[in-house]
Amino acid sequence: MKNKPSLSIIRGLLFTYDIENTDDIEREKFIASKNINNEKELIELFDKLTKPDFQNYTKAEQEWFIDSITHFLAINDSFDSIFKTMATYFSAPVIDQNKFMQVLLNCLKNYYNTSKPGS
């Protein structure tokens, strides 16, 4: 049985970027150094910080993240419930939240397709 799409699990995946996650000053500096409104820099950020966490999840959990983001993009959700409740290390606000999520989705699909079989 598939899990229902969930905004809260997406927010959980983005916890790496939340100021409540305060255990690594180098990570915080790296996040702040990236222009998250630039697709190339956003991908670099996801590749370094989101990819390792994502690949630690089971295939079923990875599919849940992908399916959730796909669902909320398809219904044109604003993702305000994620971004308005999260204070981040980003040096600027996310200008286009849907584009941010589309870039994240593309990265997650790539990580899913390149992760070890049988995980």
C-alpha cells in the first residue's frame, strides 16, 4: 500500500536547512553561501546535503518523497505550509517555491535512479 502524499514529510526532508538544525557551522556556512534562487547553485546544495540523507531512506520512503512532491506540484500547491513555517540558513527568501520544489523533485528522482539496488 502506498503512503498518502504528505507536506510534513517534505518539510522533514528539508530540515537540513532549518535553523533549528544547529549542529554544524560549516554546513550552515555552505547553505548561506548558495543562491537558492539559482538552479545550478540549488542543485549543488541538494547534491551535497540532501542526497546523502535521501539515499539513507528505503526505496519505499524515497518513493513517498517523490510521489508527495509530484502530487503537490500537480495540484499547484503553493508550498506555503512548508516555507512559511521554516526559518532557514538561506541567505535570501525562496522567490519561486514551485520551482524550488521542481528542482528538488528532479534531484530526488536522479538520486533514486542512481542509488544502490535493493536498498
